[in-house]
Amino acid sequence: MIVVCYLLPFEKRYYPWLVFTPSDNKRWREVIQLFLEQEQYQYLAAMRSIRVKEFAMLDLSSIQWENIIDHLTPERRARLEDEQQEASEGFFKIMQKNGRKDRINNVLSTLAPEDRVAGLAPEELYQGMSEEQLQQLKKLIAEREKQQDK
């Protein structure tokens, strides 16, 4: 009997067979996405042990992480958020140590301005600003005060 794994439907009863989907087609990534969404980690481990090289070279940006997070239980989501926070803190420390403030700024630029400054004391807001930036800030504050006085 020959089973053509990449043609099987995404049904739970076929999960053991889907592990053997060839890695040289789009379906392989779809199977990985499915197993991540369904938290079928035992099948992901099996896929990884079968195709070590391909799994290591997997482009993680092709994974739709939003779909995975939507399927997680609240407990698992909380654990994932904790793990991501630890990883992010490690990332920032490494980038800071290596003088890669540009990368840190790229990540921070994806946040809303109010989120970027949340938790900072007023005296911390202007630390690291150039004299020109401080003058611009003073001007903006003065303009805001004028508008509020009206």
C-alpha cells in the first residue's frame, strides 16, 4: 500500500501520516502550521526528527502565529506570553550589548507612542535627548499649555 501523505485531508485520524509529508512542498508548512495550531507537539517532534535539516531551516516568518495564539488555552497563552517576555528581554540585552540600538528602535517603533513611554518617570522621558530634541519638546509643551488655557 502506498500512502501519498501530502494529499491527505487535515483530519485528526490522518495526523500520524501527515508527519511524513515531503518537505519540498507548500503542504509541509501547512502541516506544521496545523500541528502548532492544534498543539500537536508530539507530531512536530516526529517531523523534526525525520527532517532535522529542513526543520532547522524552516522560515518561522511563514508561520501564522496569530492563528496559533487564538487556539491556545488561556493558561498556555499566559505561559507563552511569559516565555516571550523573557526572550524579548534577552534580545534587548544582547542588542544593547552589541551596540545595535537600531534593532531595538525598530521593535519599539511598532508600538504606539503611549506604550513606548509607559512606566517612565517624567525625568526619564528626556534622558538621551539631544539639545535640539529638548527644545522641540519644550515648544510642544508650551503649545499644548496655550491650547489648554483657551
